Amino acid sequence: MSTLATLTALSWSGELPAIGHFIKADRGRTAFMIVQVIEPKRPCGYVARFRCERHSPASLPADAIVHPWRWSKR
């Protein structure tokens, strides 16, 4: 079993993605399938954390819901 990735959304417009949806950067080589959405219990510096499985963008089903992702500056 592969290790899950945790992506932190510092901001998000609209409704958060649901389990089974994908997030991917425009030029990304990896699509991330959401398996868990973790919202903070109290106000803090992020909107949500997504626990995700890594997938190749070429392997996504035709009917997959893919949300755009933008990586933060380091």
C-alpha cells in the first residue's frame, strides 16, 4: 500500500471537494484522489487538509471530477 499524501489548502473558493474527487495542478504530473477531508476544529491558518492517493493524470476516468490546485510559494 502506498503512503497517502497530505495537501493543505490555505484558501479555497466555493465548496470543498468531496471524497473521490481529484485535485491537480495545471501542469502537474500527479493527480491526487481525495480519501479524507480534514477541516480544522477552530480557526487557524488553513481551510482544510486533504489526505490523498497519488494517481497518473492519464489514468483518470473520463467522468472524474478534477478540481484545480495551485501550489503555494515556498
